Amino acid sequence: MVPLTDGELEIAVSDLEAASLKSLLATADIEAVIVGASPLPNLPNQIHVPAGRLQEAIELVREARETGAALEAESEE
């Protein structure tokens, strides 16, 4: 298992976003493990995925974030 990145930097996310991303990855049958300091909710979490599926996971998360940003911009118009 390796940390999920955005293509360059490791992704650090809140508890809620980590759970959402784990669910998203599960829909693509990509195992994901949330690594973080759960007693300290103000610290970010990391998501680890299998090394062989890292690139696929990066693309899936990037696509989801772009879609979310586009929908947010559309709703502001």
C-alpha cells in the first residue's frame, strides 16, 4: 500500500473527505485504507492504495474533483 497522491504530492484530507474518497475508490474496486490520527480530528488523514492501482486511483480522484468543481461553479451562476 502506498499513499494516494494528486500526481505529485500526497493527498491529506479531512475525516469526511477521506470516507468519501474511500467510497469512491471502492466503486472502482480499489482497496483503500485511511491512515490518520483519529483521536486528533484536526489533523489530516492519508489514503493508501495498492501500488499497482495508484495511477488508476489518482485519475479517479482527479476526475471526481474536477467534476465537483465544475458543478460548484455551475451552481454559482
